[in-house]
Amino acid sequence: MHPPRLAEFVKTYDVRGLVPDQLSPAVARALGSAFAQVVVLPDGGSTLVVGHDMRPSSPELSRQFAEGAAEHGVDVTVIGLCSTDGLYYASGALDAPGAMFTASHNPARYNGIKLCRSGARAISLDTGLAEVRDLAQWILERGGLHERPGATQTGRILERDVLGEYADFLRGLVDLAAIRPLTVVVDAGNGMAGLTVPAVLDGLPLKVLPLYFELDGTFPNHEANPLEPDNLRDLQAAVREHGADLGLAFDGDADRCFVIDERGEPVSPSAVTALVATREIAREVAAGTAAEDITVVHNLISSRAVPEIIAEQGARPLRTRVGHSLIKAQMAEHDAVFGGEHSAHYFFRDFWFADNGMLAAMHVLAALGTTQRPLSELVADYSRYVASGEINSTVTDAAAATERVRRWAQEQGDVVEDTLDGLTLTHDAAPMWWLNLRASNTEPLLRLNVEAADGATMERVRDGALALVRQDEKE
């Protein structure tokens, strides 16, 4: 049998493929071998940390990866079941490159690997993942025969439980001991939050009502993808039924967190970004840092309210392209205290510039627990505009569709263009609106985001742009 083409499922930032047709034990072993040779040893290291989620294929795939790396004399610390941010914690605390076996929110038939250098530093095709992919392909095509440069003996594979250390670390960053009692419903979606939430939140002034905490990579209740509104319905109903103060929904590997207010309504990730940014800026200022020396990163399709609120605190907002590796790199370059994405990824300087959904949730709990206001009122301070959310359209010619929208927008008058990531068109005159069109790198999709000063303007711009994007598809 011919080995699979790794280029088909080694993506820009991670590995994500069907099991076992694409990501098989043999492929995992070859990737472990390649990762040791391309990343671990050239970086001057001799250790690697490996973790995995609850998918049925994850234990075997992660074991094969570890054995592939150990063949080159690399000592592998296996931390077993963990969230992705738990793997990042281990990479940072142990100062070792890491591999997390997970397909995040994807359906059960998928699995994948999120890789990082020591200190949880991101890796992408441009920064080493392409070389890992190509060497692994070479290994597979030669039946697993490969050189072992510099390896005098097989590395050790050791087991270590870091869950308690991870929980203690987070609780040291956000103190929840003195908040008012809160009732919170948590939907783990049968994902890794079922393991991490009790470890982090038990013993605090919280009544946690669990939904789907049983670890089950077949996702018997709903897919662990809170971006899809249907996957939030059970949580919303439970918040209303129990009169809870808020709800939290995590994706499969628990690195993203979505928030539901006491009415059962979703809270925009942009509002969460602004809330956490305000808290982090205030903490830095209290520690003696001048506000103008504090940077907070946000991607370009976050709400306009995010940079406005950051600037109002006297700090510097830094706008970036979409993509977690890009945000991590920008945060490290500018020593940013915090960063947020529209997709509910939240990044912290105190967490090695990596993303951590649990830590963002703790900030929300801390903010709510120190006020008597309900969450809907609290986040209203950070929700100034009306957004469409991301709308995907299948198109045959993304460039032509984008050009149609650009010409239409210019006819509206006073529109500013920029091309930091796709095409952003901004109308600052009243009523304010902006839109962004970005083509997918891997699918024939065009992604539209619109935000405006009011609902009627947002709907007008959204519908006008969508009609032009989908014009050819209707003909």
C-alpha cells in the first residue's frame, strides 16, 4: 500500500486528518521521528512532552509518536489525558517542545496533532512544520528506514501527571477565592473540559452544574464545537432552567471557551476580549507599568469596540491577521499582555503567550464575582456595535467576488480599504460600518464579516455584500 500524502492533512498550523486512512499509527510514528530530527535536536533540546485528548485513537497515536521520537535519543514525558492548554502548560513549565494529539472540535472520525517548540512557541508550515512533514513523508516511503544522526541510545519514555500543577498555576494567575457565590453551568461536550474544569474550579465559591463531563471522543450528545449555535442549545436551556449566573461551553480540546449570560444569550468573544483586556491592563498598571507601555493584540475581525476600549484604558491596541500562530508571534514580538480572537481563542503573556480558554473563563468569573450586576449588564459595557458573525460562501472565483464587493462599497462614499488580511472596507461616516472578506487557504470559501453602528445598517451591508459574493453561483 502506498503511504498517504501528508501534504493533504498537514495544515498550515497543525495536523488534522481522518483515522486511519490519513493519520495512522505508522504516520504518527514517522511524524514523531521527523519532529525529533527537525525541531527537538536542532533546537538544542533532548526532551519532548506528549499529551492527548479523549478520542479513541489518541492513546495509540500519541504512543507511536513518542516512540518515533525516542528512537533518536529524545526523552519523552508522556502526560496522558489533557487539554491543549494543559499541554502548553507542560511545554512552558518543562521548557520542552510539545505534541498534543487532538482534532479539537472536528467530528469523531478525525484526529490530529498540535505541535509547539519549547516554551509553547507556535510552529507552522513556515517555521518548521513543512520540514517535519517532508521528512516524515520520506520515512514512510522508505518503509520506516531512516538515519539516526547523533543518537547513541533510545530515549526514555516517562509518565508524569501535570493536571494538579496546571490547576495550581491558573489559580495563581486569577484569584477566585473571594468572589461572591456564583452558579455556573459548564458544557464540556464530552471533551477535555470534563477533566480540567473540576481540577481548576473545585473548592471555589462556585456551584458548577456539569453537562456532558464524561470523556467520550465519539461525542454522543453533540459535537464539541461551540461555534455552531445548535451545539449551545443544551447549555442555554440549562442556564435558564437553573437560574444560573452564566454558562461556559468548551470545545473538544478545551482551549476555546464560549460564554452564555444569565438570560441564556451568547456573549460575543469580542466582548470577552475587551473585558479580559481591561482587567489585564488594570493589573499591569497597578504593578507600576505605564499604560502607554502596555500592548493588547486583537485580530482584524474583532469588534471595533475592542481597540476602542483598549485605547480608552491608555494602552496600545495592535491589530493582526487571523490565525493563532500569527497572534502568538505578534504577542511575543511586542511583549503583549493579552490577545483575543473572534473565534474565542484568548492568549496570555503569563501563559507563555499561548491560548487558554480556562484562563479566560476565570477572568469572566472574577469580573462577575466582584460585582452585583448580572453578566448581561456587565458585558453590555463592552458590546457597542452589531455584528453579523462569520458567514461562509462557496465561490468559484473569490477574486472576482471580492472585486464586486469592493466596487459596490466605494459607491457608498468615504470608504477606506486595507488588505492586511483579505479585504477590509471601512465606512467611518455615520452610520459607521465595516466589512472584511477573506478567502480560505484550503477550501473554495469566501468568509464575510460585517459590523455596524446599528442592526439595520449591518443587515443592509451584509445583505448587499452577500448578494454580490454569491452572484455567480446563482447564474
